[in-house]
Amino acid sequence: MRDFHLPGRSAVYAENGVCATSHPLAAQVAVDVLKSGGNAVDAAVAGAVLLGFCEPQMTGLGGDCFVLLKPAGEERVLALNGSGRAPAGLSAAQMRDRGLSAVPLRGVEAVTLPGAVDAFCTLVADWGRQPLAQSLAPAIHYAEAGVPVAPRVAFDWADDAPSLQGRARDLFLLNGQAPKPGQMFRAPGQAEVLRRIAQQGRAGFYEGEVADDMIASLRALGGTHTLDDLAATRCTWGEPVQGPYKGIDLLEHPPNGQGATAILLLKILSHFDLAAMDPFGAARVHLEAEAAKLAYDARNRFIADPAARIDHMLSDDTAAKLAGLIRADRVIATAAPLTEAIHRDTIYITVVDRDRMAISLIYSVFWGFGSGMASDKFGLNFQNRGAGFTLTAGHPNEAAGGKRPMHTIIPGMVMQGGRVTMPFGVMGGGYQPAGHARLISNLCDFGMDLQSAIDAPRSFAGQDGLELERGYGEVVRAELAALGHHIVTPDTPLGGAQAIVLGADGVLVGGSDPRKDGIALGY
């Protein structure tokens, strides 16, 4: 339990339903949907689509999503891959011939087809309780009327605004500047797109005038994208990958997402007695940093679409061998840097309803404002997920037409004793597997309550050094530096977690990260 003398927030306790996400309006809308008779799927789609206007630098209709879903009355978990593919005309060889060593981060080559809208339509059709139009109505309203810009959103918007190009500058800047907290953001063009989706389903987006606008805009920017590429965009159902850790099972979305990295990281950590360490001390930070370097190196080698060697990556033998490389008194060299781009921008929403359907949904345009480009008529911001490909010839994640890039966004769920006990996510791009492992360890190794586990300071062995949030003091920093770590204070906090615990007593407990503007709400 937290110290009530100190600033902080309590977890939210409720019986009938809970939503946890990164913006209050989205949480409120999701709970309203639950109260009006919708289920967790209806509520999550309503909240997620609205987040595209509450946090447009993080996500939008031009992006991708991944979902883990526990149906009501069951303990099985389904995985929905709502990530789009590269256009058929994309060629790594052609980019190499142009002298490129990586997919241009803000170039049209990085724009993959948007998969989230098809996934939302599929989710509601397969598992929703109310018409899609009802879930989209709140987002249509706020896109027209406007959303007051929240403080963390304004902070990120200012950082990401220089990436905006051409038409996108008109759409996502106010008088040429990033909006300040409290200023209103409106997107009437996207409201019209949502009306068409509400009326026609996926055809309102992947066909007709909206599709023509997207493809014509991309072609004008030099893209190879075609209407056939867009029409062929389809989400796919599958099963999660999973692995044990100290009495629980961690479920992650399978590749092309990087969720298997979190499972491997926890398997490596299981060879050490974390519970005997100071949860906020240097020894724990060092151990997690070394384990993360090894797990991320495996990610860089194996995760792609498809991931042919995922069984090897998740084997107990692999984890044991990697654990054997870690020393308490020395630092492993950082894994070879990716040629793919890794970044931190996304939204996450989780909802549990009265029937205990649970959904874990993550939705993103990759970097801030994605490619920085938008369609001419309707103002749809294009993602730059194609920058997640490599141009290394023969690599499993080599860019190619019709292929999905390696994705950083990963929804998670926890099972214990055969029962789903927690849908959760930790936003933060490349940090996400380490964030999943840190949250699980806070709960399992140190017995923290949910909100304290989310609030606790974070660290990450990134490409530029060992990133420590300001929650770590000078003594810990000095001890880690003495071991050989290059200490870095990140410009922004590490990630943003949201989670809901399904108590065995029937009570739901929601936690939301103070690093974001959001909250957990229940009823």
C-alpha cells in the first residue's frame, strides 16, 4: 500500500467494469459504453478510436493495432493481429541501390497500409454486443467538437511537431505551432471518415472515396501503394505465445510483435533471486539491464514476419545459457544496434466488463505523427511502421512487398492457475518488453500493489546507455556507473502502464500510469 503522506494515486476498485487508459475522456467513454449495455470489445474500440483525437501524435486511423482477448465465460485468450503490410511494390534491393542503409524514417517508403480499422471492424463484428456505429459515435462527436489538449499530450506534441510535412502541418498545428494545454484540437475530415465506417463498415475506409484519397496522396508523395494493396489489408486471428514466471504465465502477442522478448527476459531473470534484492537498488537495475541486452539481441535476430525460430528463442535452454553470461560485477556490451527504427509512441487501453470479457489493445502510428504525412482530403495521418524493416539482405525482417514489419507494440495478459488475472500493457516502443518484465517482477517478486508497481521508478538498457528515470537517486546512479554503465536520464519518462486485476473475489482493480494524462475508471 502506498504512503498516504506522499503524492500519488490509489488504484480503482469496482465490480461491474473497469477501463484503464492514457486519457480521461477515453476512459470515461469506455465506461459509458459498458453502462449502456456494450461489452469490453465495444468499449475498447470506442475508447481507442477516440484516443486518435485525444493523442493524435501517438495513434490514428492510419495506424496498426494488436489485441489479446479473453471471451466472457472462458479462460482461453485469442490474439488479433491488426498490423498492415508493405505495399507490393516495396523493394529492399531498390532502396539499397539508391545507397540507403535503412528505410527512410519519415519517407513514403516507410508507410505501410493501415491495419487498425479492419481489426476494429472485425472485433466488433465477431465479439461486440452493439453496432459499430455506437462505438464510433463518441469519437465522431469529439473529432467535430474538439478535444482540449492535455498536458502530457502537449509535451509530446511539441517534441513531435517538427516531423510534420506538407498537408499534415495544416491539420495538426494551430497557427503553425504545437497546441498548448487546454487548446482545442479538431479533425472534421476524420470525423467524416468515421461516419462512413459507421455506415459501411470496412468498405467505408478501404474502398471508395476515402481509399482513393489515401492512395492518391501516397502516390503523389512517391509511394508505390495501390488500391489493391489497401483492399487486401486484413487482420488475422491467432493464439498468444506464453511462458511461466514464478507462479504466473505471461501471455504475449506472437510475432511480428516483439512480445516474445518479454517472455525470454523473464525466463532469464528467473535464474536469479530478484526478491532478495532492494527493489529500488542498483543490483536489480544491473541484473535487469544485462538480461535485457541479451533478450533484445535475440529479438533482433529472430523476430520477423514470419518468425521461423521463435521456439528456439523461447526455449528454457536458451534462457539458461543467456543467464549464464550475466555477472554481478561487470557489464555486457550493448547488443548490436538495429538498423530498424525503434520508438516510444503509442496508446494502450484495457477494459474488463461485468461478464469478465477482458481486452488488451494497443494502437499506434509508430513515431510521433508516424511518417509526418497525411492524406489531402480527409487528413488521415500515415504511419511509418515500414521503418521497422531492415535493409540487410537475407535478414528475416528484410523489407519486402506484402510483408509485415517487426512491431514494437505489444499487449499483454497474465494467467494464474488457468485463470486470466490481468490484462495489461506498458507503452514505450522499444522499452515495452522490459516494461512488461519490470511490472511483472514488481508484482511477483516484491509483492507491490498494482498502482505502486506502475508508479515505481524505471530503468532501461537502451542503445545510448542505461536510462534511469529521475526516481533513482545519486547513490544508485554512482553504483551503476562504477560497474561500467553509461548513465543517461531520458528526456521523457519510460513508458506508460495500464492494467486491470481480476480478483478471485470478483472485484476488479484498475491502475493507470501517472506518467500519462490518463486514469482508471470503474463502476
